[in-house]
Amino acid sequence: MIWFSGQGGRAMTGELLKNAAHPSEEWPPLIPLDQPDLSSLNTDYLPGWAGDFARALSASTETPLEFVACMVLGTCAAATARRLCVKLKEDHREPCNLWIAAVLPSGNRKSAVQKAATAPLRDWERDRAATMEPDIQQRKSKRKTMEARIKEKRNNAAREMEHTKAIHLAGEIADMEAELPEIPTPPKLWISDTTPEKLGALLSENGECIAWLSSEGGIFEHLQGRYSGGIPNLDLVLKAWSGDPERIDRIGRSGVDLHDPLLTVAISPQPDVLRGLAGKPGFRGRGLLARFLYLVPKSPLGYRTLETKPVPEEIRDRYAEGIRDMLDWEPATDEHGNEKPHILELSTDAHTKWQGFERAIENKMRPDQAMHHCTDWAGKAPGTAARLAGVLHGIEHAHGKPWEELITAETMEKALKIMEVISQHSLVALDMMGADSGIHNARHVWEWVERGRRDIFTVRDAQQALKSKFPRVAQLREALEILKERFYLEIIEPEKTGTGRPPSPAVQVRSDIAEGWR
């Protein structure tokens, strides 16, 4: 008989342990709490020229494919967000902007990747600015002349003693001011740094659509309120994920009304930036962290060959041509001539695949399933998968009119395969941020087990030792269940006998770990 020294000196038979525990050779493979082996992103799921460029740029810079894909998808989404949305149901449409974060330490040539991936955006901006320059100069000149005439007429009105003439001059001034030509601003597709306060103006000046593309994670510092007295300013950024209207009042200046603002984000924060983000005011509770797709690739530092070749010119040119053609898509218009996005529809088979993914995610949010601790992220995953399918569809039809073609089952399958990998990585990233309290608590319990090399103990033993962390047994049981799901241990429930309080469940650590402690 094996005795457990928990409160009250309860005993359980060794036979019960023997029958319930896994023999050494039957324990399933351990699923680590730390540094799991995550699936790599297969860039074959990135269509044509985008996938070719991602692979070539990854090889040229010896950076992880996941990070390069983050920047390439972000650049493509900067284009698709301007013109496309995906229709899932009559009352459910998803815009084609993405928020992606690839977590990678510095020293991985992140700036070089960002520069190469976003080069077509910069070139398009530069060409458009050059095309607009003559008209801008002409309008500026005309405006200066009109402003000088207005100033002269205003001075005359101020000196006019006859009331009727003064009123007439004031009317002429108002008419002239109404005719002042607007000075167009060359379009800006992307930024790498701004504040939430400036973001509203940038969106207003650029068709309510812009991308934040950066090889760092500075966006989180800005959103924490680093430059606004420590007060988080999340409203506009959160609404610009889904295109919700926002009105911004500005002291001393005219306000900004945004009808369908859209922000695309592709960033690469360092691991230290992510740690603790879930505890920042509003970051978890208001859904900021749940909006991101996370990738956590392994850093290749220390294992690079340092013998690379540049991206072949033809691959770089096809990538640039694809992005440029996407940026040159004509917008759809409503009955009043206002621009609006083209609507992408799913084929029947594509919709069936998407619904299957939606149902699978729904099941994973149940209390005993993998996404129970991050339902905020999981709840957005089906819609984000549709956005991703829209971006891939846009890449496939970059040189044509993607809104005239249905999103196929093959394209949706590629999007869902990418989402499978992203889901694994996102769970790890959320754990890094402290968003997955279940994993954090399980790790805390396992550290206690390891320190004492406790191969067999009772739930009551653990609760007494860890009651400052787990004041209720139910909280401890949740952490133990996670350890059980990952095959660290087995929980053995005693049979109920008699009418008294049942014995505390026993816990047995997997045998290969326990043997290593002896």
C-alpha cells in the first residue's frame, strides 16, 4: 500500500495507481510547455510570384520563411485592403486587410527584408507623386493668386463705409473662397511609425486605408500611450481592423470623420516586446491582441551559411509587377459615384471548406479544448481565414479583375493550411504575452513538481503547497488538467465509498521523467 501524506493522512492502494497510470512504454509523446516544435510555414501556399519572391528573399537574407511571408502578405494586403472584401453571408463581409506579427530577435536582417518586400509600394508612391506634381504646382499657383485677390478684396470690404457695399464685397469674398482649388496630396500607402493621433489624419488623406509595415514592434509602444501621457489610445486602431466608423474631434482643428477606415499591419517585434503585453490596459480585454496573426519562427542566428545570392532579377521584377497591378485596380463605385470595395464571393466548395474550419474552431473553444484560454483570438480566426483567402485570391488574379472570379476551394484550402500553422504559432505567442493564463498556471505547478521531484502526490498536497497561487482547488485542477493533456502526468480519481468526504485524487508523474529523478 502507498501512503500519501496529504492533510489527514489519507491512503490509496498501489493497485489503483498501477491500473490507472501509463506503463513507461505506453506514455504518449510529451507536448512541452516551453518551446514546442512548431510547424513551419510552407510558402507553396503563397501563390505564384508572391511565393517565388518569398522563397528567394528568405534564401538571400537567410531569414525564416515565416518572417518573410509576414512582410510579403502585409505588402499584398496593403493593396487588397484598398479594393476588395469577402462576402461570407448576406450580412457578413470581411475586409481584406490583415494584422500579422512575426516574433523574431534583432540581428536577423529584418530591415533588409522589410525594405525589399515594401519596395514596390515605395516605387508606386514615387511614380504617382511624380505624375501628380505638375497638377499640384498649377493648383498651388492658382490658389496663391486667388488668396492674394481675396486678401485685397477683404481689405476693401473692411474700409468700405457703406454697409450695403460691404455686405456685397463679403459675399464676393465667400464665393471666391468657395472656389479655391484643393491641393491634392500624393498618396501614401504605408507607414512604419506614427501615433494614434496622427493615424486618423493619415487615413483621412489616403482613402481611409493605410498599412503599418515595420521590422520592429513600435506600434505597441504607441498604443500603450508612450507619447500621450501613458494613456492608451486604442479606439481608432481597433475600429480600423474591421472598418468601423470613427469620428475624431481635435482641439483647435476641424474634426475627422472616417466611414470605413482600414489599417493593415505587418510587424516583427522582438520576443521581449511581446512578454507581458496581455497585462497592458485594454490590450487583452478590448481585443487588440486577438486581432493579430502570430508567427514565432526559430532564429537561424549561429547556423547561417553566410554564403548567399541576391534575389534573381526576374523574380524581383515579377513581384514588383504583381504588387503594382494590384495597386492599379479600379475601385467599385456606388450609385452616387463614391468609391467602395469590390465584393469577392466564395465558390460552393470554398464556402463548405470555410464552414468546416469555422466549426472546428468553435469546438476548440470548449472548456476542455486547446483554444479554451484564447477564445478572443479563436473567435476571430474564421473571419481572418476568409480575409487571408481574399488576399491569396487577389495575388492569383493580380493582373486581371479578381472580383469577376469566385474564390476557389483550392485557394481557400491554401488559406486554411496557412491558418493551421498560424494557429499553432499564435497559441505560443499568446502564452509569451501572458495571455494564456492556463499555460502559465500549468508551468507554475510543474515547477513545484520538478523542484521537489514529486513523482506521486495528491491534489490536496499540491493545493496546500500552492494555495497562495491557487486559493481554490478548481483553479489548481485546471492547471493539472493541462499537464495531463500534455502527458506530463496522470490524475487518478478514487472510487467513492461511504458517505464521508472522498479522498483527494492522486497524481502520478509520467514514468520516464520520474525515473530520471531517481
